Amino acid sequence: GDQLTIVFEHCTIHGLGRLQDLVQFQCQAWIRPEQERLMAKAELSLKLSTSGAGALVPEQLMQRTGNLALRLVTDRLEKRCRTGLRKGALKWVARYP
């Protein structure tokens, strides 16, 4: 059926300082219309590199970096969904009644 798929691959998360190159974020989201509503589902993945320079970073720091990265990503995605995605969805629904 009709469905919008959004894919983010190999994304850099800014705001992690020198460790941002060790973090890789990916996301895939699906939005589909249902009667009188839109349904959305998303899958997020975060990978912390433990090879190369990542092997020198203490495990606790990597865990804190991973937690910060997830918080930054989910906060940004939520903000975008509440503003831009909502406006776009309303325009989409208006075009295809």
C-alpha cells in the first residue's frame, strides 16, 4: 500500500566532541495512512567503534558517549517529528483526501 519510507544511513552525530567519529547512527522509519490517522514506526541503531582509536577509549566513557548520542538523536528526531514532519504530513493528507 501507500507508505513513506525514510532512511538515514551512516550518520554523524554532532555534539559528542572528539568521540563523534567513533559513533555511527542509522535509522529507518515508515509512515502510512490509516483511516483518519497516520501510523509511524521507526528502527534506530547506534554503533560504537571499538577498533582503531576506539580501542583506546575506556569502556565507561564509551557507554556515556553512547547514552549521550542516543539522547541527542531521539531529542532531535522528536523535535523534527513535532514540527516539520507534522506540517509535511498535513500537506500530504490535504493533497490526497
